[in-house]
Amino acid sequence: MIRTALAVLFLFLASIQAIATEAGWALLRQGGQVVLISHANALGHDEPADFNPASCATRRNLSDQGREQARRMGALFFARAAPIDAVLSSRYCRAYETATLAFGDADIFAALDDFERGSEAEEAQTAEIRERVMGYTGAGNLIMVTHPNVIEAVTGGRARDAEAIIVSRSKERIGVAARIAFN
């Protein structure tokens, strides 16, 4: 009895996620969306003690699983015919590698760099990202590859590794319109 109930619950939750994902793809096919993507799976949880922003050898980088997630992400955008106007990325290697493996090319947008919550950097970077998001008027989609902390600061919603957050925009607020997971 318990196994049956758990199986039914699992199927129900899986169908809800599938519906949410399809809603996200429908928005992306229309274009004009801004998508915040959390970098794919990376090794470790914190930057190494010898962290040097100018050297990928001293940063957390993508795992093999993360590289596969990034490639799958790009393939799905192509297969689902989601038009892309531009791809922007954090300077951090794990975000930039996610962007280039998925989409082939990316421009650096330093405001997408990771920061400590509650820091002065958070306030300045979040304001710059919000300005870019609110001012976007392209026909295709604007992709921004960044970090979970950044996505949470901008939208109020936390993202998992390799998850796309399609933002909702109103005069005063940026929120989460839909999510697509690439696990």
C-alpha cells in the first residue's frame, strides 16, 4: 500500500515538472525572453584557498557531468527551436564553459559573477543585471549564464545546477515565469 502511494506520488510530481518544463519551452519558442541559467555541475562547493580570478586552474570548474549537462542544454535549445539573440556569461570558468559548450560563444558580463550574499558587490551587480533584464527588447532570447546566488538575488528564486529560469518582468519586479532543468 505504501509503495503504491509513493509510486503514484512520484508519477504525479514528475508530470507536474514535465508540464512546467513544457510551459518554459513554449515561452522560449516565442522569443523575447530573458533566461538566467545556473552553471552546470561543478566540482566542490567552495573556491579553493589559492583562488585567483584570472586563472581557471585555481577555480572550481565543471565536472564531466557538468560538461555533458551543458552540451545537452545547447542541443535542447537547438532541437526545441528556441531563438537566441545573445549569450552573456559570468567571468568564472564554470559559467563561461557552460555557456560556450551549450551555445558555442558567449560575451562576458561581469555583473553575472558570483558574490557573497549581503555584500556591496551583490547590490551593485544585481542593479546592473536588473537594468539589463528590464531593458531587453530583442526578438530572440537573451541567455545569461551565472550562479545560483546571483539568480536568487535577482529573482527571489533559487536555481539548481544547470537549471534555466525564465524571468517574468513587470514595471517594478523581476520574478520566475518558468523553469527548465537540464539534469
